[in-house]
Amino acid sequence: MTPVEPTRSKRAGLGLRAWDRDKACPGLTLLTTMCTDSTVCLIALGGELVHTWCMPYPPLSGYLTDRGTLVYNGSIEGSTPRNGGVVLEVDWAGEVIWEVRHPDHHDDGIRLSNGNPLLLCLAEIPCESGQEDSRRQYADYLVEMTTDGRTVWEWRSWEHLEPGELANSLVELANGAVMLGFRLTSKMVIVQRAGGVVVSTVCPPIANAQRLWNGNTLTNEGATGRLFEMTEAGEIVWEYINPYFCRPTARAQTNAILRAYRYPADQIANAMPSTE
């Protein structure tokens, strides 16, 4: 007799689950799974694997830059308790362009428009003398570095926000400000880099979401490994379940996706090496 598959998502089906060819936004989708094989995948709308990057460190997240390179956040031993420690940029073939390490780095790091990496970091806040509560408190801070590892700017969240609010995502805005996502408190904060002033807060989407160029929204549920695309009217026009599972642990077997992004075909074409 065939045994029953114990993982519910595998029983329900994996890979492409729905695709409206007329309404789905054309392009390729980059997904970074939380498995330990350190592979970043680029898939077509039909679910076919188009390209992979085999990275040197266990994954956190990755994204493609405008110039077609991959910025990747990885985990190394001895980093912050929330994992991390290294950010690097690689070309289409996986050749490293630059790599920076920081023991406090966690979750996310990006390449700024000036070429410098910006890292999300975590630090223990020392208790003030006379405080009765001696429990450890941690808070985030931002570190801008050069690609050779020199720190050129820092912003400490505990000087502006409550220490318990921990971020897990970063993005640079067109005006040079930085937006941080706080998953546990359902908030996003925009920081003006000149002076480090918090200028506004807005509500964030689920694990991550992306407004696509045809008006649809690509949403990543995160822990379930489910990606889906919806029209502005709320109609699901594309759905994909991550078929890449981590090795089973004592608690679970997961296909979680930390980040996923859709890219137009011409941006992917610019990233690919010339065949001439």
C-alpha cells in the first residue's frame, strides 16, 4: 500500500496551481526558499525553472538589481541570534562582485543607488543604571558600508522607536529615504537618511508583496510557500506552491519563502550574458 504523505501542502499539490494567461502579469519570478541548499530560483509563469544561483551561504533572501545582478543575504556561524552575517552581490553566473560581513546583520540587506550595501542589524541595548528590569532587550540599527567593509553611516532605531519593534525588511525609496518593515507590529517606517529622522509610518502588506506593472499584486504568504497574483478587483490569476522543501526537522518540514519578486523579461534579458 502507498503510505499517506504526511505534509499537507504536498498532498494538496505543488508547483503551478492556477494561471490565467490573459490577466497574469508577464515576466519571471525570483524566489528565495529558506532551505539549506542555498539555491535561488527564477521560474516562468508556467512554473518551469529558468535559472538558479547556487550561493555559498544558507539563504535569507535575494533580489535582482536594475543592472541584472543578484543581491543575496546569507547566514554564517557566529552572527546575530536572528541569523545572517553576510551580504553579497553576484552576476548571472554566480561570480561574486563584492561581499561584506557584519556579525550583527540579520534578515535583510540591500544595494543602495550609490553602490554601497545597507545592512539591517541587531544589537543588545544596555540597561540604564537603576532600572529594575534587567532582561536583555534588542533593537535594530542600520549600517551603510562600502563594498570593502568600511562603515560610513549608522541609524539606531532605539533613539527613535520603541526597542521591542524589530524590523525584517529594507527598501530604498526614490528620494533616498529608507523604508523598514516591522512584521510583528504590522508597521512600516520611513527614515530620512539625512539626520535619521522618522518621517512617516504606514501599514505593510503580508510576508512581502509587490505591485506589478499591469496593476496586479504579487503576494508571498511566507511560511506556507504560497505565491499568488491578484487583480485590483481581487481575482486570483496566478498561484504557485513552492515545491522545494527543507530537510525534515523534529518540528516540521517547510517550504517557506522569505522573499519573492516578479521581473519583466527585458530586465532578465539584460542580466543574461551575451551569446555573441
